[in-house]
Amino acid sequence: MIAPDPLPLTPAHAALAAHIHAAAFPAGEAWSASAFATLLTLTGVLGWIMPDAAGLLLARHVLDEAELLTLAILPERQRQGLGRRLVQTWIMATEHAGIARLYLEVSDRNRAASALYASLGFHPHGTRKAYYKDGSAARLLVRAGARDADRISPPFR
Ligand SMILES: CC(C)(COP(=O)(O)OP(=O)(O)OC[C@H]1O[C@@H](n2cnc3c(N)ncnc32)[C@H](O)[C@@H]1OP(=O)(O)O)[C@@H](O)C(=O)NCCC(=O)NCCS
């Protein structure tokens, strides 16, 4: 199944975004509508939502670096290619923006997300022990942007 084009995420989507986030993450880790509304007014923060509100991605671009802030797909819509579609949309946007490095953090217990990111070219860049509320470690991943794709040597590529 080919996923439809995601739409730009705006403050008007804040309530929908909070609903998706609460459904995808454990209680206590969900972001509120006001948090999304505030984040989406900040310079460099941008995101996408699926047209049927099945998932979203939020990122921040600062100079030539980009960071994934959150990615969430409704549980009943997971494993349908939506997460991949959203991350690919973000990667394309970073290419247009001349971003050199893309960063993200993922729990070392999150196999689904780790497999998704690895399949899209993200590589380990460090670990923060006991970073998340459940005691799991955060793995910091990095991907070369289009600008630096030819200049970064292992282990960053
Ligand atoms: C992680 C998440 C965003 C993946 O989104 P998704 O739409 O279900 O993923 P996709 O259907 O696009 O799958 C893309 C790839 O991810 C991996 N993947 C996704 N779900 C997986 C699972 N349950 N187990 C193992 N690998 C999985 C696979 O490599 C998959 O490719 P394949 O289908 O060709 O095998 C989604 O499961 C989610 O929202 N989880 C809860 C919130 C979360 O963990 N967010 C990320 C925080 S860093």
C-alpha cells in the first residue's frame, strides 16, 4: 500500500497531534495539545501529519543540523508504511534545506523504531544510559544529510 502525502503540521493540528501522541506512547510520555501548539510556533520547528490523522512527525532544524523531536503512529495504523513515509518526508525536507546532519534519539528497547531508522540510513552515534522514564538507554543516531553525504566517513555513515 502506498501511503498518501503527509500534510504540513500547523498549530491548528495541536489537538489532533496530542491525540495521536497519547495513543502511540505510554501514559506519562504523551505531549499535550498546548505543548504541540507552542512547539509549532518556534523558529525551526516543523512537522507533518497524515491526511487522516493516523500519524505525525515533528522535527527541529537549527543551522545545518536537524533533530527528530517525535514520531507517532496510531497503534491500529502501525506497520502500514506510515512511519517510513513520514521519516522519508522529513529527510527530503532536510535535503531541500541543505542540512548536513540529522539526529534522533531512540530507546534501546524500541525495536520497531530502531529497525525503521536503520533501514533509512541512521547509524549509532552514542548512548545515554537510563535516559527514559522506564530506565532504558537512549541511543543517539545520526544520518548524513544530502549536503555532507559524500564527506562523512564511517562510523557516521
Ligand atoms: C515506531 C513507529 C513510528 C513505526 O511506524 P510504522 O508506521 O508502524 O512503521 P512502518 O510501517 O513504516 O514500518 C517501517 C519499518 O519499521 C520497522 N518496523 C515497524 N514496526 C515494527 C515492528 N513492530 N517490529 C519490528 N520492526 C518494525 C520495519 O523495519 C518496517 O519495515 P518493513 O515493514 O518493510 O519490515 C510506530 O510503531 C510507533 O508510532 N510506535 C510508537 C511510538 C514510537 O515508538 N515512536 C518513535 C520514537 S523514537
